[in-house]
Amino acid sequence: MLTRDRTVVVGGLALGFVAAGGSLAWADPDYFDGNARCDALGCEAQAESGAHPSNARPDAGGGATSAPGTGAVQAAPTCEETGLGTQECETLVGQEDLGDTAVITAASAIDAARDALRPPTPQITTSPSTGQPVLVHVPVWLWVEEDTWRPESARADVPGGSVEVTATPTTARWSMGDGTTVSCDGPGTPFVAGRHDPAAASPDCGHTFTRPSTPEPEGVYDLEVAVVWEVEWSSAESGGALEPLVTTAAAEVDVVESHGLVDRVP
């Protein structure tokens, strides 16, 4: 869990309260949960934001929508007599009242949670295995191991709420080293000996090499997989999509030709 422990104030929103002498009264919960103390010299307002004024999603790279938070400022209220010894007052807590108080935007909280994500490096598995020579024209099954293909989440906590970001793997893009790219929706199907035919192609993620890797500089093909993760954020009030993440892994494949033996007949 990622905790952001900075002070946050939502600026420019009206804070309403009822003042009776020096007693406490709560603010409008649609904008702030807070309280105020009033005397003959004015009022001191303290508030904690409970919701965004709108569900507009901030841009992933930064935005102006303020995140939930707390703050305390001196504010001059406008008051109206509502009863004997009771006044109904309203004041505006704006950024100019905050001075140098740090402000955390919703976008920065989202970015903090996204930065805390640690998607696993994909684990490449093939059949035939990359640890042995692979024959040309023999179907190769490709898949990413299940324990590296799972959703990952991280959360940023701020006073008054939290933002959760979840990354879900969706696509595996295989660069086969021979100039071919294979795009698979999902991790691919693991080959199971005795259940699957080794001469058959994978039902959803595979490749067949048509020429050996001997001419390559190292005599092998450089195999690489890039897993694309869809990233979404959510809070109590809203949510949306962010830029995807990509994790990669690499291996080498030695692709060879099969040479049959021919007996000469005299």
C-alpha cells in the first residue's frame, strides 16, 4: 500500500456552517466535512473534502481536479441572523487563503498509485523448449506462465479517500527474431505432452519457423515477448483508463534444419 501523507486542500469551494457562539458546526458534506469556530473577530474554518465536485477524470499526465484532503485557514465569513443568538454563515476557502500549503491533485494521487505498480516480468515458455534445437517447419507453441499473468493493484491513500490503480495483462506480442511478430490475446495455451499433438499448431498462440537461424550473427534467433497491461484507476467517486504498461522478457532460439540419411544403393 502506498500512503501519501501530505496536506491537501480543495480550493475555491464554498464552506457553509452554522455558528452559535463558539460552538462547532459541520460543513456541507457534498463538498467538505469540516467545522468552524467563530467569535467577534471572525471565523476559523477547518475542512476535509469528502467528494470531488465533479466526476471529470483528470488527464493521466496531470490535471487540475483536486483530490480529497484537509486544510485549515482563517476565513472571513458572510453571516445572517437566523434566530436568537444564532447565525448562518458562509465562507469561501480559496487557494489564495492557503499560502504555500501543498496541494495534491487527483492526477498526482493516481500517478503515485500507478508508479507503485510492480507487474511481474513475463516468464517465457515454448514447446519445443528454447533449451533445445527447434526444427524448421515444426509448430512452436508459445505461452506466458500463469503466475506472471495476473492483475496487479496498488493504492494511494490521501486524507478523506484513496485511489486504486489496477493493471490487467491483455495481450502478448511475440517478436520471433526471424522478422515475424505474433500477437496473442491472452497468455497462450500451455502444451501438455500426451494431451496435445506435437505436430499440431497451438490453438491461440504459436509460430512455425521456415528457415534456420544459422545465418544470424550468433547463430540463434532473439525471441522477445512484450506483455501489454491495461491500466485503470478508481475511487469512491469516479474512475477511468490510464496509459497501458508493457513488460518484456527475452530468450534465444536455435532453429535448425532436419537432414535425413540417404543410403546409396549400388
